Amino acid sequence: MCARLCRAAALGMTAMLAATLLLLGAGEGESQTQPPRKRAPAPVAKENTQGSPQEVRREQQPGARESVQADVSARTVSVTSSFNGTEIVIFGAVDNSQQPSAESGYYDVVIVVEGVPGRVVARRKNNVAGLWLNTSSATFDAVPSYYAVASTRPLDEIASEEFRASHGIGFQHLRMTPAFGQAQALSTEDLKEFRTAVIRLKQKDGLYVQDPYSVAFIGRSLFRSAIELPANVTVGPFTTRVFLFRDEKLLSQYSVRLTLEREGLERHLHSFAFGYPTLYGLATVAIAIAAGLLASTVFRKPAH
């Protein structure tokens, strides 16, 4: 009798799981039955009054003849279950370039790539009676999930400290705002230590990168750089800012946006988990119970 009840419960939960998966499959099938849209190649960033200001933005300094234009190798990066990181190539050109050759070092270029901002909590552990316990913490808002700086030379040789601080260029000028209402009172020195710890941990995970000499000119006006996005990068919009300098003076600035988007089964599972959390929880429980009952049935020893 008990075995029959267990089998009936397993069949019921399996049917509920199958119905949930069928709903997901139906939604996916509807999207696939629509006529496929031809994907246009990634547009090349250029000054255009019809372009979206959120996609491309250009700033020209008064009196400067030169201007910079840039783009990324892919405006949209698909993130699937097999995503293990990717490389983004950032390239551009200097209009009205006065540079005699690529090796002359007449111009300097700084590229800053920032990921989705979010809240980060840093905790400090101390030895309490032989146990390592969290004794203090600090919360920061608007912390970029990813941050990379590439340049033709070290940053302190390209731009002044004041400019780097005002534009958030470099780890020491990274925009990290202490959250309002900390768990405990923290001094300025404590906040600085927590801030350094966050940057150190992000660097360890490959999410914060600072690489001088990684931007190279390949002609009088053309330049390029490659940025690595690790597998643990947060999905969302990324902002790429490109600065053109001459003798520590900003000539032009250009920004373009790229987006990491979930695709395939991972996108459907993510939408299902966050859109219908109760059903998702029931489905996972049903899978676990069904798998347990199936395993017990398969590996059950026969009665003698």
C-alpha cells in the first residue's frame, strides 16, 4: 500500500513537472514559429544624429582638431549554459590625426569598460576564541560588477590625478559609494580597508583588470585593444569609454554600450525561476523526489 502511494505521488509530481516543462516548451515553440529575423551585422559606431544617445555618445573638447571614434567587436554577447568567457575587441580611429607613425607615441588612448553596478558587502573575519568569525562588515553601492582599464601607457603618465579622479579612471578612483546606514559605525580608515579588500577580491576573480600598454596603434589613426570577459561576469549592459589624450590634455571622448544577454535554455530557466518562483521551487522539489524514488526502485535489492 505504501509503495503504491509513493508511486502515485511520484507520478503526480512528474506529471506536474512535465506540464511545467510543456508550458515552457510551448512558449519557446511560439517564439520559434515566428519567421526568423535576419540579424544585421554589428553597426559601426559613428557620429549620427539619428543614433540612440544611450548606445553611442561623443564629446569633443573645444579647440581640438582631432576626434576619436570607437566601437566593439560585438554589441551583444550571448550567454548560454556553455559560456566560459569571451574576448571583446575594442577598436577605433582618430579623425584628423597628426601622428606621423604608429610607433611615434603622439597620442595616448585610455579605454574603460564598466559592468552592471550593484551592492557589495565586504566582511572582515577575526580569530575569536580559536574560531574565525565575521566581526565587522561594510556595504558599498554602485560597485561595477566588472571593471577593466586598458591604455597605451601607465595612467599616471597620460592624465592628471584630478582628471582620473573626476572620471573614475583607475582602481584608486573607482566609484564605490558607502551605503547609507551601515551595520556598525566605520571610520574613514576602515572604509578604505574594506574598499581595498573588495578590489583585491574582484581582481582575484578576474573581474577587475588594469593593463597598461594593452592599447596599440596599428596605423597613423587606427588603434585596437582586447578585453577578456571571464565566465563569472554578471549579465547586463556594459559601458565602454574611450579617451584620446595628447600631452596629458583630453582631446576627445567616445562611449559605446555592449550587452551580455542570456540565450537558449538558460534564458528560459532564468525567466521561469524569477518570474514564477513558487512553481520553480515545486518543480525542483518534484525533480528531487522523482529522482530519489527512481533511484530506490532501480537499485532496490530483490526480495529472497
